[in-house]
Amino acid sequence: MSTTVAEMDLKPARSNPLAEGISRLDASQKIKLGLGVLALLALVLALFFMGRQSDWRVLYANLSDRDGGAIVAQLSQMNVPYQYTDGGQAILVPADKVHDTRLRLASQGLPRGSVTGFELMESNRFGMTQFQERLTFQRGLEGELTRSIQSLSSVQSARVHLALPNQNGFFREQQKPSASVLVSLFPGRTLDKAQIAGIVHLVASSVPEMNPKAVSVIDDAGNLLSGTPDGHSQGADLQKLQYVQQIEQLHTRRILEILEPLVGRGNVKAQVTAQVDFSTVESTSEQHRPNQGGEPGTVRSQQVVEDSSGGSALPAGVPGALTNQPPGAAGAPINGDAAALAAAGAADRTGNTRRESVINYEVDRTVKVVREATGTVRRLNAAVVINHVTRTDRSGRETTAPIPPEQLEQMTALVRETIGFDRERGDSVNLVNAAFSAVEAPAAEPVVWWQDARVQDLATRLAWPAGLLAMGLLVLMGLVRPAIKAMRSPPALPAPAAQLDALLNDTPERPGLPMPTEQTRDDPDQHRLTEARRLALDNPAAVANIVKSWVNGEAPA
């Protein structure tokens, strides 16, 4: 019996390879493939949106609840995205919209600020009493002063309290207004004396009849910055110390500037100590010069009083012939003044004369008032140390040598002229030449690469993209790749199932017989029988299809 098995060339129907591959997957593999595709799509979208996400910048910070709500409402109307920081202390907007948003909000008067000024007067309601009007005006004035003080670069916030007494018709009983100012400064900043005086005069000039001495300025630590009414300030000691330090630093800088060109930078060290007298001295002296010597006297007043009483001489003596005769000439004394005696005699004969003269002379007086200024330098002490001179010989070896004495004397003279040396004042200058000890700087410890700030910054910026990429690779290798491999290589079906599918298939597979071997080339019939048996053992479905076609009377192809 000879069985002829012919190879049949049947062309299968065309189908979609993707659909066939998916059809080969079981339910679990299909679920894994779907989840993997969705995860990859989500990662791609996340990378896309992260690449388009803009940097957020602070629009406004430290806003009050009222201003924050108004700004958020306006941003919503302007369709500008915004975010809050932790605690709501700041409002963030995209970096490319910061300036435009600020200008648009400023045109609408936002933020208004927590400090209100004279805009309180615009909301006066009908029926307000006089006390309420005065209180509103005082609050508005305090708010305006607060805004003005907060405009200073060193002031972070401020509060102003005004005490405005009621004015009555009695001028003597009227009280003067006063004010108190509390300022909070930025960290590391201070107010100098001129700025404090400016705040005091700003407040005093804004309130009528207010004396600058009635304005008190304190900081957030409770320190009184302005002067007390008696003219003394509690912060005077600090100001004096700063003044002394400025004087010492000025003289030290002058010494370094004059010596560094001679010995080189870093080869000279200088320190200056100043004794400053801050006492206020006022002396008054009065001097009187006597009107003696060759200096003429100055007549201040002169008074002359003359009194005389006169009349005819009455006769005297015994009546008779001798009485009617004139008296004889009297004898003049030897040492007497004849004219004076004659005048006295005539006065005795004619009457009484009295004369008084009072002359007042001006006494010279000199009044001298001396007021010495505070902050007078009483003494300066300068200490200067100069390093040895470094020389290099022909062999390249460096050696140090002291500076010659005559050169040190010249340097000392330069230092004296620089600081304004005054021997009568007790100033002293001590210049020493000594070798500086070489202090080796400690070697910087090498920074581990993962502790480097640049590496940390780079890792922070690449953390999200790298994490998403790693997750994408994990999804691709764990879910998608096994499903794709399963789609490419169909699984081998069991023998009964394969036979059943082959019997039900209209176009059965008829594989060709393998090539004959050298042992069966001599007997062709035996070779066909052997190959037919092998085909029946290896592929019974194909043999069954062939038998089916024979039974049905179909001619084999």
C-alpha cells in the first residue's frame, strides 16, 4: 500500500497582527498590558506638564487678612493663577506675571495696607458726635504719621500714639499735646541720631502746639531712642562709645595707609587708644582793674554843691571916736597863706561860703564765659608692630632681617605726624619691629561629593524627572515587555485541543514531509511509509485532515 502525501499550499486569510497578538494573551496579561500603557501615558503627561510649569514668585508677603482677601478676589477676576505659602504669609504667582500683576493691582489701590489714614474721614456716617469726629481725626492723623515713618529704609513697622487734650477758653489752663512713637527695625539695622531727630520733628511739626521735647521714640526692645525732657539721653553712653571707636579706627587706618606702601600689606599691625572727654564745662570769670598807675580814670558822674551867705559888717566896740575909725592892718603869720587868710578875713567880714564836690569814677570789669565742647580728645596712644624684612639671596632662599634703626626712627616720625602727636597733651607712640609668627591656615576638609551644594541643587532639580523616568522603565520592563513577548510567540496548545481545532478548520494545515535521509533513498516506498508514520505521530491533525479529504472524494492538491 502506497500513500502519497502531497504538500498543500493554502493561503491563510489576512488579519491584524496587533489583534492576533492581543487575542493570544490571557486575561491577566491583558490587564497588565492595559495598566502598563495607562501608567506610561500618565508619566508622559506628568513630564509634559512639569516641563511647562512656570516658576512661582512672591507677589506680596505679610499681608493682612483684609488685603489678602481683596487681592485673591481680584486675581480670580483677572484669571491669574496663584498659590499660598505655608500659613498664608505670602501669595505666589508665576514669575512671568509678577510685575504685570503688581501694576494692575496698584492701579486699583491694592494692597491698601493695614494702616489707615485720613481715608477714615471719608466714611463719616450721619449722626456722629463731636467726640467721634475728634477720635476719627486723631486716628487718621496717627495713621498718616505711621505711614510716613514706615517709609524709612530701616523701619519695618511703627505705631504712633497722640495725646491731644481738649482746648478750652482759658489760655493758662490749656495743656500741650504729646506723642509716643514705637518703631520696629529690620534685623541688623539701626537709627542714627539724625534719623531719630527727624522722626521727632516730623511728629512735632504735624501736630499744632506740640513741643519736640514732648515726643518720645522707643524701639521694640523698650529702649528710649529720643532725648528725655531734661536733655539727657539714656543711649548717650552707646553714642559716646561709637564716637570713640570712630576716632580710633580713623587713626588706625591712617597709620596703615602710611606704612603699608613701605613694608607691604600684611606686614604692619596698629592699634590706637583714644581718651575722650565728654564732660561739659562752663566757666565765668569777672576781673576788676584799679584806676591806678598811668592809666587815666573814667569819670562816671560828678556833683558840685556850693553854698554861700553874705552881708555888710556891723559896727562893734565902745561907741566913741575910736569906733568910727577903720581898723589897722593885721599882722600875717609867718607860715600861713596870705591869700587864704585874706579871703578868710574877708569872709568873716562879708559872710559864710560852703562848697562840696563829688566825683564818681568808672571801675573796669571784664566778664568771661567759657563753654568747652564735648568729645575733646585728651590723649592718644598708638602701638605699631612691623614685621621683619624678607630678603631672597642668590640661591633663592628667603631670610628675614630686622629693619635698621634709622628707618624705624623715620617710620615713628611718620606715625606721629599722622595721628597729630602732641607732647603737651601726653600722647605716646610705640613702634616695635619684630618677626611675625607664620600661622598656617588649617587645611580645608574635602567636601564629600554628595554634600556639595551644587550636587544637592542638581539632585533636587533632577529628582522628579529621574523618578518619573525610573518609574516608566519599571512599568515598561515589568508590565509592557512581557505582554509584547507573549504577543509575538503564541503558546503551544495541548494535543486534544489542537486536533479539535484542526478538524473544525476549513483550511487545515498540511505541512510538507521532511527530506529523505541517506538510509531510505534506496527504497522509496519504505521511505514514504516511514515518513507517513512519523507525520501521523508528530502531527495527527494534519493526517486526519488528509483522510477527511479522501473520504469526501476531494482531490488532494
